[in-house]
Amino acid sequence: MSTNHSTGPRTEEGKAKSAQNARKHGLAAEAIPVELQPVFNDLRNELRSQCQPEGPLEEIFFDKLVTARWNMLRSLDLENELYELSEGKDPLCHPATVKQAELYSRYYIRYDGAFNRAYKQLKDCQTNRICQLIEADPEAPRPALILPDAIKIQRFAKRTAAAFASAAEPRSEQSGAQESEDILKYYSPDEAAEIREEAQTLGVSVNLLISSFAKHGYSVVYKNMFGDADQSAAETAR
């Protein structure tokens, strides 16, 4: 074998590129390199301002989310650095970089899955936190969070309000199936089906369910039922 094929790079530029082969990616390390700590802190602070975790459990899920996102970004940065060694070509198609590129790709996929799991865990935890606040006091102010499931919270709030109304009303007043069906004609088919389903789930009449939401959407209900002209009179009669 010729020594020309075994002496390695001879120029300073070639030696600099070759030295990159020995770099450790650090994607499996627990500690953040000192020189990257400010960048990591910026990412963590930005995510904290959006996620607003509260309590030990939410902090655990938040830490998982931050770590996963950090390693996703590191995987992309390290993959981009391979373009210098692959002469501008796709690192996955160059013999000198294909193994490293495949490794970084696997790490990215791994941490992307970890990020999605942590995001869901944190979202579910915050959704449950708000539902617990509603259960304790339906009128209590709710924290303004972007992660919680708004639809789930809305449905839980409806059920809680109906349950409070059901507990306060005598069972003898929860009859009138025909009257319930009559009032549903003022709603769209989809809305009527949803109201009927909620009433059956709670074991109350449709009228009781609608009345329990009156203080939250009273004007809307009477506008649908009586029109704008009769709304003032209906509110006065109440």
C-alpha cells in the first residue's frame, strides 16, 4: 500500500477538517457544555414564559420538554456542520459523513418523540389543574395558559355548572321531556344533539341544563329563542 494513502491530511485546512472527526457530539450527556450554557438558558427561559409550569410535577414534565428540544436543535446544528466535511453535498450521501449523519438523524427522531411525550404530559397536567380549580369554584378566575385543552376544559365547566344546578333543584322539577324537546328547536341540529347528550350524561332535563348556563350566555340564548325585539323583555321578566 502506498504511504500516500495512509499519512492523512497534510495541509492546515485538511488537518482542521480532520480534527472535526474526533469531536464528541454530547447528545447523550447530562451536563450542558459551559460555552453553550447561555444559549441553553435562553431556550429554557423562552419555553418557560410560554408553558408557565407550576408545581413539582409540571416542572418535571417541563424539564423533559426543554432537554428534548435542546437536543433536537443540537442534532440539527451538528448535522449542518457535516456539510463542511461532505464538500457541500448531502452528508447522508457522502462516504466521509454518512455514519455521523445517520447517528444525528436517529438522535433527532429520538428526542422529537421525547419532546412530544413531554408536551402532552405537561398539557394534560395543566388541563387537570384548571379542571380542579373549576370543580372547587366554577366562578374562580382561571390562569391564562396556552397549553391546556380548551375543549376539554369547556366541557368540564359545563358539566360542573350543571351538576351544581342539579344539586340545588328538587328532583320533582327535573321532568318535562316533551318541553325539553320543544326548546331544542331553537338550536342548530349539532347544538341540540350536544345539549341532549350532556343532559343524558348528567341525568337532568334539557331545560335544567340550559338554565344552568343562562348566566354565562343568557343574551345569546334569548336572542336565538325570541329575537332581538323580545330580549329586553325576557331579561326584565327574569
